[in-house]
Amino acid sequence: MGRYYSGDIYGKFWFAVQDSTAADRFGVTYCEPQYVEYYFQEEDLTKVKKEIENIETNLGDKLKQIKDFFNSRDSYSYDDLKDAGITNNELKEYADLLLGIKIRDCIIENGECSFTAEL
């Protein structure tokens, strides 16, 4: 069973890789109880873009390798990741990058982005 986020954007957090509060790193803090709620506005776009850039910089040349890895398969195991030389931290960074891109694109399209994430 996975943990999902939904609202202006939707998706599934990466199992055993990505925290439900992964969107915190893009500049806003969640609201508690069982779910966390995020409200990004146009003025948050600069912070979101900056964090996307930070992740891309941190991953460096590894980003292309990770993209190619996931473009070449429908599923993976931790052994597959190990064989490909992708660490758990790099996998988490990549998962967060994809979330950040969804947030960015939603703000650009709608002027805001809000969603609820399961804890």
C-alpha cells in the first residue's frame, strides 16, 4: 500500500524512499494531522525553482544515468539500483526532483498549487 498526494497535482510517494513531507524542501511547511496539506502560491515559484536547481546540481552527471535507468524499465529492485550504481540518497533526490517539477509546473499553469499528502 502506498502513500499518495492529491489536489492540484497528484501522485504516489516512492515507497521506502520518499517522506510524505518531501515537499517541505521546496519552501513551505505542511499542516498536520493524518495528512499534510501544501499550498504553494506564485510567490513560492522562485523557491521551488531554486530547490529544483539545487537537486539537479547535487545529482550532476548522475541525473542522466538515473533518468536512463528509469526510462529503460517498468520496475526495479534494490539490486538493480545497486548494479546501476545508484545510491538510496540519489534515488530520494530524484524522487523529490520529480515532485518539485510537478509543483513548479502546476504553479506556472495555475498560479498556485495545493495538494494533500498522506502521512
